[in-house]
Amino acid sequence: MISITQYCTIHNIDTSFVHALADEGLIVLTIATDGPFIEEEQLPELESYTRWHYEMGVNTEGIDVIRHLLGRITDMQKEMRNLRMRLRLYEGD
């Protein structure tokens, strides 16, 4: 678990951004007595969202759209790989 306060201090960002991501359902915060935390597995996504917001000016709704579209692209790439493999079977390569 990574402290949101510590993450925000290290990255010099406002904690309200991380809470807005949680409100949008983009990340899941775990609330403990000493503050909110994020699971370590979510850290790569949080870092991407932070870059998109602070470096490119994308708001939380835009982040959700980008995340969705990237997921669709990944799914389509997997489908294309599977179709290529099936095509090779039929072509005899």
C-alpha cells in the first residue's frame, strides 16, 4: 500500500486530483486511520493519469476516455494476433 499523501508530496501534486480519480472510479482508494492509500498494483495507472493531467492538461473525464480507448486498442491488437495465427494455420505456414 502506498500513501496518497506521500505520493502527492513526491510528485508535487494536489491530493484532490487523486480523490477526483477515485470519484470517477479510475482508481480505488483504501481509507485507513492514517489516511488514504492505493494498492501498489494501481501505481502504474496512477502515474499515467498524473502525467496526462499535469503534463498534457487532460481532465478526469478525458482520462477515463483515454483509458477506455487504450483498452479497446489493446483488445483489438490481441484479436488481430489471434486472427493472424488462425490465418497461418489455414495457409499452412
